Amino acid sequence: MHSLAALPGNRILVHGGGKLATRLAGQLNIPQQLVEGRRITDAETLKIVTMVYAGYINKNIVAQLQRHHCAAIGISGADGNAVRAHKRTHPAIDYGFAGDVDEVNTDFFRSLLEQNLLPVVAPITHDGHGQLLNTNADTIAQEIARSLSAYYETCLVYAFEKNGVLMDAGDESSVIPKIDPDTYRELKQQQKVFAGMIPKLDNAFAALDSGVACVVIGRAEDIHQLISGEKGTRITHE
């Protein structure tokens, strides 16, 4: 959190928490199912992810940022009508209460940033009719970055536990420094990209198509070097 707190300029943090949600669901004997890296969200699982994401994890992140003298504010997509979504439909798979983003309240986020607040966003959205929805955090990050790119030069950083996108999942030194569309197709054909990484990369290219200035993937603690291009994987159309 210190590296994020020390980063100059406006910042927004969108977080997940799937591992903790899966662990808690297991302790409560609530079966979990993932399809291509996306969680099937039945009614009981929605309760779990709302408690874990919008409660425990969100407020702990806010507290850690405050510790580093960073004025953070924790929200979900339902707060301030921040992110509205609809229940996902699919011809073959019932994703339950999984949501796909319809609209980001850009003015709401801009007002928070103008108050020098760092929004910490839990990936729980709403449909405008009182229903909460579990929405992919990477997708929310991409949509927020896209919506703000009309007002700011926006860099989207996907932070996870690896040094970047790896050619060999077991070798942290095998970081692919740059991925363009042709490289991405080859990686998928060779099954070098794992299911959990596919949504990140799909969202990365969608963000670039929508006006986001840069997209990088790597460790959160390396955020300064990720943005400067010294570390991680940069997604590019070039």
C-alpha cells in the first residue's frame, strides 16, 4: 500500500478478493464454480462476496492507506451509483448474480478525485432496481479507466502476484515485456495463457481501444516501475 500511497497524481484502486471468498465459502460449505476465470454467483455466493469484498477487504485496504497518510474512501459500485450493471446473460451458462457493466458514474469519480480522495472500489455493482451483482474487478477497472480517459491521461495497471504475464508460469523471470494482438493470439493458440489471465488481457485491449493511454500488468509493489516501463508486461497495439 505504501507504493500506491506514494504515487503522485490521481489514483483509483479497484480490488478483488476471490481467494478469501472461496476460502470462506468452503468453510460455510457453499460450493463454488469458476468458468474461464469468472465466478458463478448464486444467491448464497452473492452474500459471501458482498461481505468479503465490500466489507472486510475494502475497509482493511482503506485502513492501510490511511496508515500511509493517504485519504482513501471505500465504496462499492452501488455507492453513489458509481457503477451500474445488468445481470449477465449467456446462451449456455447461468452465471447467477454476475453482472456486466452498463455505466460508470464519471462525475462521481471526478468529484472524489477533485477532493484529493483515493477511491477504493469493491467489485460489487447494482442494477438500479435494488439488486446487487458480482462483477469482475478487472472489468470494472477497465471501464472506470475508459470513462475517465476523456478527462485525464489514464494508465490502467493490473496488479497481481506475478512479475507480469509469464511465458512459463513456474518461472518468475520469464516475463513477456510486451504483448500486442498478434502475440496474444499466438499465446492462446499455444495454450500459454491460463484461464485467469484471459479476462485481464481481453480487458486490457478493450481499454486501449477506448482511449486509455497505457495498460501494464505486474506486481502492485512495483507500481512505479510498471508505469515507467521498467518492469511488468505492457499491452500495446504496436
